[in-house]
Amino acid sequence: MRYPVTPDGRYFVVRGRLWRMSNPALPEPERDRLTRELMRHRSAVGRARKAGNKAAEKAARQGVHRAKVALGERGPAWWQDGAPDYNRHLVKNTPYREWHDALPAKDRDKK
């Protein structure tokens, strides 16, 4: 992966912020389908923005959100052990801080 992934595989880190990974329990064909759907909606957001079409942009953003929820990147956490969800938190404010600080600088500061 291009970005560092936490040892438990729940998050990747970009610019010091944790982002939830997709649910690893999703079957590969389903993950692929949802990822394609997500990319289609992201492209639609860009086209709508470029065209200045606010309604189309809103609809495309809703599609992005639905795909991310289905992938497990948003919505309820996909793990079942009761651990809190640190999605979108700064890594320095989470239990992952020591792990992140121990990474080589070249891996820690990916953008």
C-alpha cells in the first residue's frame, strides 16, 4: 500500500490522519464491484463540479457516501471487538501514536 497501515489493519495514515480501511471480510468480487461504483461516483462529482451542476454534485456525493458505507470505510465499524473507531482522527491523538512515531520518517510523512 502507498500509505502506512496500522498493525491491526483497520486504518491507513495520510498526513497524520487515520482513515478506515475497507472491510477485509468482504468477498473480493463484492469489494471490486463497490470500488468501481465508488470511482464512478467520484468521477461524477468532478464532472458535476466542473459543470457547476450543484444537484448532480450532491447526488454523486451521496453515491460516494453509500459506496464507502458498503465498503466499511464509513458508517458502523466493521470490527466486532468493541474497540473504538478512530476514523478521521489525528494519529497523534490515538493509541496508534507510538506505532506511528516509530515508523521511519519517509513512511510516516506520506501525503
